[in-house]
Amino acid sequence: EFILTQRWIVGCIRFWLGFILLSAGVTKMLHGNFIQLIGPPWLIEVLAKHQLGLFAEFIAISQIIIGFCLLVKRFATLGAVMAIPMFLNILMVTISQDWRGTPYVVSFFLACNIYLLIWDFDKLKFLLIDQEGAVPKGGITRKNIQIDLLYLIGLVPILIAVLITMPLRASQILAFGGLVWWIGVYVWQLIKKQNIHK
């Protein structure tokens, strides 16, 4: 019997926000030729008229990286932290441009992201305490660094697709290839976990 657990809800919010940000960034960089869920695909062109094209590209690349972090559970907390200023900036732009309805949508995204941070409070509380002794000492340890690297490999073709000038079809294939790679790594992890539990 399937039950909506809090962990399942958090996972869905994380995946949803991550895909929204990632697709918005790739869509901007490929000028609307990708999966568009939110955001104007023409933002870079419009801002370039005001000498802000590089800034718009920076925002798009940041959306891709933040979306990647949210999509991959191992980096989800980092992604949720980075998404706060991203959503706040988007909110301010939509309010200042008087886009009707959009500020409410972005506010909802922001609220969902805050929920993710509340869920991860145990990972973040060390940023808010004064006692240095309470902060864990030592280096970063990962249970399986190979999985981290496999997920990062999937980010490479997406970044190549949006940063290097090439035919549109090649860029689209690379971007979709990165997504397919992540799905493959995720499915492989699930199969591996099921085999361990048998």
C-alpha cells in the first residue's frame, strides 16, 4: 500500500523545483529550444539590449547548477540553500516588472524551497550556533564518491551544450543526454540497493 510520507513529499518537491530551474536555465541558453516549464526564453536577448547579456547568462547557468543539485539527492541541501537567493531575485524581477500572477507562482516556489530547508535543518543548524565545539570536525566523507562522480558526469554534457557554440540539434542531444544519464545512474542505484536487500 502506497502512503504519502513526508520523505516522499520532500523528494517530489526537490525533483520538481530542480527540474523547473534546470529546464529554465537550459531553455534560456538554447533560446527557447528545450523543455520550457517557466520563465521567458528570450530573457538573455532582452537584457543584452541593456548591456546585461552576461548577467542573464550567469543567471541561466546558475539555474542549471542549482537545478542539478536539487535533482541529485546527494547535493539537495546545497541546492536548496542556493535556490533561496535565486527565487528571491526572480521574485523581485517579476514584482518590479509588474508581471501579473507570476509573483504568486514564484512565492509558492520559494515557500516550497523553505520547506526543503526546514526538512534539512539538522544538516544546516551548525551554521546558526555559536559553540565551535558543537560543529563536527574533520574533512568531508562520502559513502560512495563514485556515485557523486557519475552524477557530475551527467552535468558535463549539459554545460557543454549551453556554453559552447554548436548546431542547435547537437546542443539539444547533449542536454537530453545529460538528463538520460542521470536517470540511468538513478535506476542503477535503485537496482543495486534492491540486490543488497535481497
